[in-house]
Amino acid sequence: MLIRAAIICCVSLTILGCASDGPSPSTPGQRLDSASAASSTIAGFREDSRASKFFGTAYGYAVFPKVTKGAAGIGVASGRGEVYQGDTLVGYAKVTSVTVGVQLGGQTFSEIIFFQNEFAFNKFTNDQFTGQASAGAVSGQDGGLNLADYNEGVAIFTINNSGLIAAADIGGQKFDYEPK
């Protein structure tokens, strides 16, 4: 039986001291998502009082308008986004995730990562940041905003967009950053 619940993403965060050797997420100067998708996603997060307070205090943030996940025992997710210092676009990022566990289905969600200070922001922009991900049962758009608080200088919020997935999984998110 599936329970209607919001995706719980990024239960805990770990900032690691290892750099990425992966390919760059985009062509320099090319926006990863349409300006309207990123702007619309940011506006959606600003409308919720639980997330809106972070915009005024965060050193910067990364927004991923659409992260897509598919799972059948092993889950794989990916999405592209934009990175802001204050409200200025400074670069682009790609998120990838692999999870293992009991899981089946697919979903899309939006994600925003707030950086409390310059140290956390620099860890992200130097590809030294990973997040631990875990998901619950999600059905349609009945999810909603999940509240996180700063943990090691980072706060992550997600909004379920669509899909149907049931999961008891563990895995990690990896981020690749490219300056504008």
C-alpha cells in the first residue's frame, strides 16, 4: 500500500574533501534550464514561509527545477540547475543520484539547496559537496515542501512535481558545478 507523502530528500548532508573528476555539466555560458523554469521554481520556494526565510539569510543557493528519478531496485536520478550567490546567477550545476533498496516507480521533483555561509558555498562550487538521499512513498503532486534546517551550513528543500514511487532506499547525491 502506498502512502501519500512528500519526498524526503537529503536526510543528512556530508561535505567531503574530494573533488569531482566528472565532465562539466554544460557548455560555458549556457543556461541549463530555461530561465522561466528556474524563475518559476524559485518563486514557488519563495511562496512557502518555511523556505522563504532562507532567501534573506543564505550566502547563496542552487536550484534544480526538475530532478527525474526512476527506480526498480536501483534508483537513478538526475537534473540540471542554476547556482546563485545572493540573487546573482554565478554558474550551473548537475545533480546525479544513485540509490539502492526496496524501490519501484518514477517521479520528478524540484530541489533547492541553501548555503548558509561562504565556506559551504565554496565547498559546493569546488565540487566537494555530496548529499545523502532517502525517499518515502510519493503519489502525484500531493507531496509538498519538506522542511530542512541548516546542517553543516546547508539546508535542502524539495517539492514533489509528479510521479508514483515507493521506496526504502539509501544512496547519495553528487553535484557538479560549472561557473557562468
